Amino acid sequence: MKKKSLTLAQRLNRESTAGVVCSLPFIIGFLFFMIVPMGISLYYSFCDYNILSPPEFVGLKNYIQMFTADDRFWKSIGVTFYFALVSVPLRLIFALIVAMILVKGSKASPFYRAVYYLPSIIGGSVAVSILWKRMFATDGVINQILGMFGLPDNTSWLGQTSTAIWTLIILAVWQFGSSMLIFLSALKQIPAELYEAANVDGANGIQKFFRITLPLLTPTIFFNLVMQMINGFLAFTQCYIITQGKPMDSTLFFTVYTYQQSFEFYKTGYAAGMAWVMLLIVGLVTLVLFATKRFWVYDEGN
Amino acid sequence: MRRKKIINKTIYHVLVTLFGLIMIYPLVWMFMSSFKDTNTIFTTATQLIPETFKFENYANGWKGFGGISFGTFFGNSLFISILATIGTVFSSAIVGYGLQRCKFKGSRILFVAMLLSMMLPAQVLMIPQYLWYQQLGWVGTYLPLIVPYCFAIQGFFVYLVMNFIGGIPKELDESAKIDGCTYYGIFARIIFPLLKPVLVTSFIFSFMWRWDDFLSALLYINDSARYPVSLALKLFADPGSTSDYGAMFAMASLSLLPIIVIFIFMQRYIVEGISTSGLKG
């Protein structure tokens, strides 16, 4: 790994030095690819900047415009919150139900697990997004299957403000597999004695679920909730490929709007400000979740 | 009693299988449609199995766009994904070792920074990094898609490695130290070879994520000869593109193939990776 000359060898081999040397890639990477870009973008967010001409300092103008004069900005925040707050809980509930069903175990369980998990491995890909777009097209397979059952078969799923966002939510819920895996391994770690004791006390299935299973799962649910909320707020590919924010901005995700501002309207300074707002929103949501933690998450320490 | 058990079991398996079929139906449908005559895909959408299997769509799709075949796109994707993945795996391994096994000033701060990098996703960094890479003159090259990953910027992988090293007895390090091994020697000769399972897991995840990565390719690659598959597929979905859905589904299916093959053969590692990293948040 590290070539060492004899004179340097001893100094390099101190524990503290070795630690720094080994961590060096991350130190450089973190500064160079995260801190520096965030810093630069903070500066640009106070500028009128369109990539082509040099930045011109304008103070808080971008932020003021964002919060007071940009309807699409507010619209995209609303859409993003709606998407995250609907799709993430739905996905977790699905994941938990399926995990409860599969944890019982049978010879076929690994196979079922694989089938349910597959969508979450490939769900974020462009291939699946273009498939989704075709499935929900007016002449797509969803409408034709509905037609087979005698249901209305000409709904324009992607063309109506009321249904377009749901095609994206369904795509997100479809990928419940990784949460399911996490729940599965958490469920297996719940000591069987607890259930035996509950049986002795004559508890029924529902009581066991709400008194034992659910409380012991709350740390796992919490972890899932935090990570998926963050990802939910930042979904990009699906929206960019499938709906592009249409119709009438009803599916305009914050990330896609930021992209548009920067690369379609060439208001890069404005977009840099939006990236900072995005970071603050994600941070705030995470903080709120952590603040609620002690009210509902079971603490193994106590 | 026994009969009731069998009936219950049958109902269970039928329901679970049925639901599983619904889950993967879209994928099977796309795969099957890619063998249909491109004009009949939507007129026969409810008929899953094609009447005759045709490979024309694959031939048509493979031709690609503007004289650039999908072979080029696949090659580009492979190149980017492999390099970025190798960079991620090795840098994460050594950083994970440094943070887990060596005590030094600031290691706690670094640990927090690593958790932060886990929670700071690509979408937030999209504009900031673009501005920065533009100043570096990296826009239009593969550098933004590869170089950052060689610096362990995905905390997830460092975390996986740290977790794994935490389970290796420290006595191994100590005895090697007594035998005159340096900290770097311990990593290279003792720890690194033991890391194999977690390195395989990291390799799989990193490769799959890089392969699927669309956002950074969209931002940085503007010459279509250098497009990775994800970006090339988007050309099919562009409004105004000639809509050869057969070719589109054929190439989309093909683009999923590497991931599905990895998934089938490496499932054990994937399941373990998700379960362990998810549990100890």
C-alpha cells in the first residue's frame, strides 16, 4: 500500500499519523467535492449568474424573489412535500406488512424475498422510468387491463393534475423491497421468549403486534423514515423522465425545478440559492424527525 | 387439523405468489414486449406472451442514434462504472480502516463528516458541484463521474467497512504489531484480505448505483458519443423522437440485464449489505 522510506517509517507509523494518512482520501474528498462546491454555490446564490457572463453580486435578491415572487417555487415545495409525505409512509407500511408475512418462513421464502426486492434494485433506473411512462400512457397497458375488466379505459393518467403525481407515488411504493429487507432482519432479532411469555399471558395476535413487535421495530422504522424522507424529497430521475413536472406543474419536484432554473432558464445563481434552500429543508425535516424520536422510538438503552 | 394446515399453507403460497407476480409484471411485460412486432406492442398489450419471438427490435435498437450504436453506450457505462467502483471500494476500505482502528485527533469529527456525506445526497450537490467542476474545466469529461468516487465520498461504503472491521478481533492487529508490522502493513496484510465479503458487497452496490446513475451523466456529458446507457435511453423518451417502442423496450431490457444478473448471482451479499447497514443506523 504505502511505500515507506526508512527515515520516515517511524514517524509515519505513529498511530495518530497512520490514522490521518489512511483517512486522507476522505479528508480530501470531503473538502474538495462537498465543502468547496457548497461554499462556491453559497457565494453564487448571492449573484446574478448565468454561466456565460461573469457573476454579479446582488445580495439577497435571488432569495427574496424565490420567497416572494416565484409561484412555481412554492408549488414545487408543495408537490415535493406531498410526494414524500404520501409515498414514504405508504412504502414503509407495505414493507412492514410484507416482511411480517415473509418472516414466518418456508422453503420458498428466499425466492419470494427476491421477487419483492427486485423492483427496488432497478426502480431508479431510466429503463424503468420510460417503461412507467408507457404503462400509464392513454393507450398503455394499465388502461388496457382496466378495459379488460370493463372499467373506463381512456383515463389520461399522466395528463390530469389529479392522477399524474400518483403514477410517481406508485412507482416509489413499488420499490418497498429494501425497507422490507431491513424489517425482515429486524423482525428476526426480536427474542422468541417475548412472544412465548405473551402466549402464556393469553395475548392475541393483534396485542402481540402492538405490544411487542411494533415497539421493538420503532428504531428500525425511525432509521428507514429518516433515510427515505431525505430520498423522497430529492427524487429526480422519475419525475424528469416520466412527467417533467407536467401537467400544470402538478408533479414539479423541487429538484427538477432547480435543474430547469439552472440548465433551461440559465439562472444558475438562482438555482444555487435553491440548492441551499433544499439543503435547509432536508436538514429541517431531519431535525424534526429526530425531535419526535423520544416520543415514539423505543430506546434499547433503557 | 392437518388438512386445515395444508389448506392454510396453500392459500398463503397462492396469495404471496400472486402478489409477487403483480410486483414483477411490469418488468416481465417490458421484456416480453421487446420481442413483439413494434407496431403490435400496444394493440396486444394485454397479451403477455408474443405470438412469435422476434429479435428485430434488438437489432434496430442496437443501431442507436446518429450512427452511434448501443455498443458504444454500453462500453461507456462499463468504463465509468468499473473505474468509479474500484475507486470507491479501495478508498472506502482504507478510510474505514483509519477511522475504525487508529485513534487520532479529529477522528470523531471525521466520523460525523462521514455521516453527513451519507445524508447529503447528489441532488443537493447537483448545482454546487456543477459550478465547481465548471471552474475546474471538468464539464464534458468523465472526470466528475469518476474522480470524486476515488476519494471515499460515499459515506455508506466507509460505514459498511467500519462496521465489518469492528467485528475483527483487535488481537490480530496487536500480534502483528508485536511481530513488527506497521499500521499500513496491518491493513495490507491482515485487514484487507479479511475484508473480502464487505468489499464484494460494496463493489456490487457501487456498480449498480453507478450503472443506474443518470443525473451526473445528464449534467456533465453532452457529446452523444460519450453517453452512458442511462442517458442514451432517455433519447427514446424525448418528445419528438421517432417512437420505436419495440427498440426502446429492447434496449431498456438490455440495460437492466447486468443488474439483474448481478442480483441473481450475488443476492446473498446484497441482502446482507442492506440488512447490516440498515440496522445499525
